[in-house]
Amino acid sequence: MITAQVENAAQVEAYLESRYGILVGNIRRGMTAQMVGLQGYVVAQKLSGQVLKNRTGTLRRSIAWDVSQDESKILGIVYADPSVPYGPIHEYGGEIRVPEVSGKLMVFERDGQTIFTRKHKAYTVTMPERSFMRSSLEDRQDEIVRGITAEAVKGLA
């Protein structure tokens, strides 16, 4: 157990208030550095063969980061752009339901129009969980906390 006694709480409070802007700036800088690092880790480690193989690079290019701040918090996020619809199914796993198809598929060729009939019954594909985001956060959690803490300590020095 750690015990601390503050002799002059008013002086401590005044000191912390005087350092508030610097402290917040340092924490934000630390958060930004850690989110950039986490994004790089997801792309280089998880989406380049460790968890998912790179085919087109679309999912890798969709990984982005952001840091925002309001009066009560500094929030850092790393996310996959929602325009890449298959990211969540890889991250969490799940089922894809393919509906039944029956009818005619038209294909135009040079000599004119050819019509093919294509049919298949409905089926379900089960995708296993292949976490690339949550597992990256878990892998780097200690490093992220250390990096942000180090910046906060610099702000108090």
C-alpha cells in the first residue's frame, strides 16, 4: 500500500491548476502518438499476414485514427472505415446468409445477346472471428498506458 500526506493542499491545487493546459496538451500528444502507433501495428502486424492476408489492401488502407477532446475527456480511437463492409465480420465473426437465386442472367457479347440461366439454393456461410482491432489493443495496452502516462508526468514536471 502507498500512503501519501499532503501538508499544503492549497499549494498542490494551485500548482496543478497552473499546469493544467500543459498537462492536457501533453496527454493529448501522448494519446495521438499512441493512436498512430496502434494504427501502424494493426496494418503492419494484423492485416499483413498475422491475422488476415492482404489481398487488395482495401481493409489496410481503411484503418484510421482520431483524437478528440472535450471538457471531461481526451478520446483516442483507431477504426476501420465503415465503407469497407467486411471488416466487422472478420473482427467479430458471424454468419452471412446468401439468398436463393433463380432466374436469367443476361450477358451481352459481340455477336449479340446470350442468355444464361443460373440457380442456387439459399445457404449460410459461417465466418470465424479473426480479430485484428481488439487483439491489437490488447497486445499494446501496456505500452499505450505507459506512453500516455509518461507524457502526463512530463506535463507535471
